Amino acid sequence: MTEPTRCGWVSSAPEYIAYHDEEWGRPVTGDDRVFERLCLEAFQSGLSWITILRKRENFRSAFADFSIPAVAAFGAADVERLLADTGIVRNRAKIEAVVANARAALDVDLSDLIWKHANPGAPVPRTLADVPPQTPGSKALAKELKANGFRFVGPTTAYALMQAIGLVNDHLEDCWVRGTY
């Protein structure tokens, strides 16, 4: 049986295939679910996404399933606990940003804040070269998040989030997933 055509960034790793086919680009709503994706995109910055996928369950366990109120209550001892957790990416700036972002998320409707930046009419990419690293929309989203106290949310991370949770559909034109949701 022939494998379906997928976006060019998908490797043969089963985690990548499942993520691409079942999650990436599909709409995600709800503050805690959006918060999880925002956090994972921030942790991915400078790393391979496969690293984050392989550690995702560890991240969920370490960060109380990304419950915004629970993470917002984390203190200095929790940061130290997380820095010692070999199951996650141990980067103090990123860990502290997750806690700060949870506290910022207590004051906003995170899902609504992010989803108002959706761009369903973006051009359909034919090749990976057609997919930008950031857009005016991701710059606006990053600016709004930062204005609301969020950290580690530059325009490139914001665009990766927009792609991941369905604000834009960057599945390539010939990808079997494009148009299935």
C-alpha cells in the first residue's frame, strides 16, 4: 500500500506521522488545551519538534496537564523540581515563562485572544518554501500576548502555534490532510 502524500517536514518517525495526520493544523480550542500548545511551542524554540513530541507526556505530567490555575500556582520549589526533571526540556527561562504565562492566562480568555488572529484565507502553500516563518498576523498575535504579560512568544513561535492549532492551514497543496477538516 502506498503511503499518502504528506507535508515535506514529516519524517518517517511514527510520532511525526501521527502528529501530522491527526493533530497539526486541526482546530484546538479551550484555554488549557491552547495553553499546552503555546507552552510546547515555546519549549520547541531552538530544538527539533520530535524532541518535544517524544517528551509530551512527561511535560503533561510535570506541568499538571497544563491546567492554567495549577501552573499559575507553581512557586520557586516547583521551578527547581522541573529543572531536575530529566523527562522534559530543562531550560530555566522556558520553565519560568510557562509559569508566568499561566499567571497571565488567568486574566484573559486565552483561546479567544489567540483565535481572533485566525487567517483561514491564507494562500495555499505548494512547497515548504511557500510557508513563512512568521506573518503579519503572527507579529500581531505575539505583540498582543506580550502586552498581556506573556513571555517567550515571539512572532515565529506565535506562527508555529497558529499552524499547530488551526489558525492557518499550512498543509501543502498536495498533502492528503489538507481539506479533510
